[in-house]
Amino acid sequence: MTTITSTRKTELQRNWFIVSSLVSKEFKLKYRRSILGVLWSILNPLLMMVVLSAVFSFVFKFEIENFALYLILGWTLFNFMSDATQGAMNSILNSAPLIKKIRIEKMLFPISRVLFSLVNFAIALIAVLVVFIFSQHLPTLNILFLPLLLVYVFLFSLGIGLLLASLAVFFRDVLHIWGVFLMAWMYATPIIYPVQILKDWMMQVMQFNPLYHFVTYFREIALWGTTPSLINNLICLGFALTALALGFFVFRKTQKRFILHV
């Protein structure tokens, strides 16, 4: 029993070292030869918020209070999911040379990509804080629910990422289709517009949109200062675990054949 426990501990330590090394490598590659470096993770959401605010603030200025905050909260959370799933989708194909040379747990590659996106999101929160200070609107203690929300979004993104990584190995078209789907998903989620403009039947359909619940949760705890209900938490957890279970199942079933197609 002691030997088995020691072996598992060693394996976990090895896997964690691999994941942390992969995340570090992604940081170096992303910001290599960039003058501003990691500051782009802060500037990007700020610049995007300025552009979108300039375009849409005149349209929705009467429907949405604190539009800049409303926008950047939705945008940064969507961007986290988007980057995480796209990175995980490409992770197996991009790591093909390594997979062919050594025996390694393949799931570590999509996990590291989602972790990398999580770290980028944490840095982007500095931009969110800047907008809060500029708007003179500080969040309440409900912001303490943020780590719980990040667990939901992380698990959901990982599940979708595992599914996409598996599909991309066998069907390269997925790499192109997912980008189009993400764009449609963004406009199908109330990120830049108020949910009140939707018709009743649209709101019923919106209940099946995981991002709608995640983004609303984020705005509740950060912007509106309300405590998420148990129902809201169960809905978010349900979406996260369903996506994770599906992605994990498909990845485990197909990973043995990756070596033949990468």
C-alpha cells in the first residue's frame, strides 16, 4: 500500500512538473519579441472595451447602467473560455513531435492550455479593476464568489477543450469551424447588449446557453452586488460537469489512436 501511494505521489509530481513547464513555455512563446510583453494581457481587454464602448454605448446607453463595466466583465470571461478551448483544441496537434518521441499523459497538454488561459484571465482582471476604479464603482463582498465561478468556467472550458482536441486530431475541419462557432456564440450571448431586448422565446432558448449563466454570474457578484442563488450555482456546476464528463469520455476513448493521425 505504501509503495502504491508513493508511486502515485511521484506520478502526480511528475505530471504537475510537466504541466507547469508547458504553461511556462506558452508564456515565453506568446510574449517573445514583444516590447510590452505580459502587459498585453491587460491592454487587450482595455482596448477592446474602448472600441466596443465607442460603438455600442450610444445604442445601449439608456438600457445599461455602467456600460463599460458591463461590457468588460462579459468580454473578459468570454475571452477566457474562447482562448482556453482554442488552445486546448490545438494542443495535441501542436505537441505531435513530443507525443511521437516519448510516452506522456496526453491529457496534460489540453490541461496546460486551459491553465495558461486561466493565468491570462487573472492578469486581465487588472484591467477590470482599472475600469472599476475609473467608474468609481467598487464591487461588494460578493466578489468573493469569483474563485467558485472560475472553477465552473475552468471545468467547462476543459471539457469542451478535451472534446475539441480529440475531434481535431481526426477531423481538421474542426479547427476552422470552431472559430466561426465562437463568433456566433459571442453574439448569441448578452455580452455587448442588454438581455432585456430579447423576446420571450429568445430568453427561453438563452437558458440553454452556458455562457449566459457564467457571464450573468460574473456581473451579479462584481457589478450588481448580489449573491448568486443556489439554483444559479447548480446550473453553472451542471453545465461544467456535463462538459467535463463528455470531454473526458471522448478523449479517453480516442487518445490511443492519436499517434496514428497527428
